[in-house]
Amino acid sequence: MSGIRIRGTGCSLPRQTVTNQDLSRMVETSDEWIYARTGIRERRRCVEESQCELALNAARAALEMAGASPADIGVCLVPTITPDYITPSTACMLQKELGMPEDTVCFDLSAACSGFVFGLHTAQALLAYSRRKYGLIVCSEVLSRITDYTDRGTCILFGDGAGAAVVEYSDRYAPMPSVLGARGDRESLYAPGIGRGEPPVLHMGGTQVFKFAVETVPECIRALLDRAGLTPEDVDQFVFHQANRRILERVMKKMGIPEEKVWMNMEHYGNVSSASTAIALDDAVRAGRLAPGQKALCCAFGGGLTWAGALVELA
Ligand SMILES: CC(C)(COP(=O)(O)OP(=O)(O)OC[C@H]1O[C@@H](n2cnc3c(N)ncnc32)[C@H](O)[C@@H]1OP(=O)(O)O)[C@@H](O)C(=O)NCCC(=O)NCCS
């Protein structure tokens, strides 16, 4: 039985910062309200950068940390809900730009904010059938493209950015435990696609999503730890989807997880959908909060409604 470990991580963030004060000039809100309800102070917004450029830069940073070359990549996945093109996939564009071999399995993956963990799970499964033993997961989002800046209930939450990880598949590693789920919910959090006759912007029932998250995330953590035969004390760092500080505080309280074991960066980047968890993991690694041999529990939730958790180890 083989499994994956994380070899390298990276991220890329657009230059422009949008503060809560900036938003308070666009909708009726305030820095105090936003910070108290979400823990967010600012987020990034693409002006000149494309979704593919962000992905490329994050991928390069992760490859560099891993000491891996594009020629080593057997599987390249791009979880995203805001690709530059419907076709070709961003993964195919990365294949060309980075120079990955033609038989690298490249595709985009749609699992909203749970995308990074869906990507880790899928990469582990597909690498079993690949001649090359490295996988590249690149979450890249330009949520500002699908944000309604007249809706104060949503526009305060979202930001743009990309996060990436290079994983190594080996028979030296045990399979990475993961738990994934989806509920087939089209009302709580959705953005209409082409041909729906509506602007393609995010709609959200904030209270429903909040409730869903504070119930589902602890269940997901419990299922994951049970599967791995571990307790929260065995986890070195919890790396959650950075949707909202209050959601994570409820989760910590329910699970008895101390705050110093939870990496949080939503204050600076807001909710970057699939990229949130990947950026948080990269941040935690670069800040020295996760070292080789240590375990991180990644858990995310979002549109679908989906949820996903994985216990990752650093190589
Ligand atoms: C969006 C969210 C911050 C709203 O906070 P909340 O405490 O649930 O607030 P409510 O929606 O109940 O609204 C309370 C009041 O604040 C108002 N309000 C909403 N957004 C506001 C804003 N940006 N600024 C000021 N007031 C605002 C509402 O209009 C409402 O006013 P009313 O009582 O006069 O009707 C919160 O529901 C949330 O974080 N949900 C989860 C969202 C999430 O994580 N989504 C992504 C998942 S991947």
C-alpha cells in the first residue's frame, strides 16, 4: 500500500489589496462589522494578473520547494471555480507553460472551497497508475470575477489568489487518510453557469452555510482521526479552509483544539475558495509551523455542499 506526502508548497497573490474600509465605500458596512463577524480585514484582488498566471507562479514555488522538475509530474490537477477558460483547462495551460510531459494527466476539478482536499485525494488515487511519482495540485481562484459588489452579505468575504502543493507517491509512505462528502445542495451557495440567463455571481445563505460548517467540520475531523487511529493531540497543525474565524472558533471549542494548533490567515486574504486551504498550508510551512515528518489535518467545506478532510504528512 503506497501513499502520498507533501514535498513542497507555494502560493501566489495578486498585488492589489482591498481593505474593509475600501468595501465600506462600496456597500453599507464597516471594518468593525466585517472583522467581528468574519475575522477578515483585507483580501487581494486581481487587476492585471490572470487566474492562469497566479496558478503558474504558485506551481513554480511549490516545485522549487520540492526540488522537483515538471518532467517528474504524473498528475496535474487544478481545483478551481473561476478558470480563465472553460476550455482548455487551466491544468492543460500549466502543462504547456511549465513543460510537463504529454502523458501527464492534466485536468481541472470542481469542488468549490473543498477543492484542495479533493485534489489531494484524487492525486493519490491517480498516481497509483502513473509511471511518474509526483503530483501537482494548484488551486487558483479569481473570485472577484463572480462576486456581486452590491451584495454586502457576500462581497466582504471573498478574495483572489493561488496555492499549490507537490506531492510524492511512494511505497515508503502509508496511504493518506481522507474523508470526502457532498450533499447535492443547490440553494445555500451557488453561482449560475452560462445559459442560465442570470449574472454568474455567487449567491449565499450565510446562516445556512455557517450552520452547515460548524456541524460538518467536527464530524469530518472525527471520522478522519478515527480512520487514522489518532487523536487531536497527534496532529501538529490544523489547516482549515479560511472562510470565517467564528466558524473555526466554534470548531476548536467543539473539538477541544487549542488555537495555537490552528493556522489562520483569513485576516489578510479572506476566503479564496479552493486556494484558501492550499495558501494556509504554504503559509504554515514557510512560517516553520510544520516541519518534515509532521502531520497536518486539512479540512475544508463549501459549495455543493461539499466537505473534505485529509491527514497530510510532510516528506
Ligand atoms: C455572512 C455572515 C458573515 C453574516 O453574518 P450573520 O451574523 O449571519 O449576519 P446575518 O446574515 O444574520 O445578518 C445580520 C444583519 O447584518 C446585516 N449585514 C449583512 N451583511 C452585512 C455587512 N457586510 N455589513 C453590515 N451589516 C451586514 C444583515 O442585513 C442583517 O441585518 P438585519 O438584522 O437588519 O436584517 C455569516 O453568516 C457567515 O459568515 N456565514 C458563513 C459564510 C461562509 O463561510 N461562506 C463561505 C463558505 S465556503
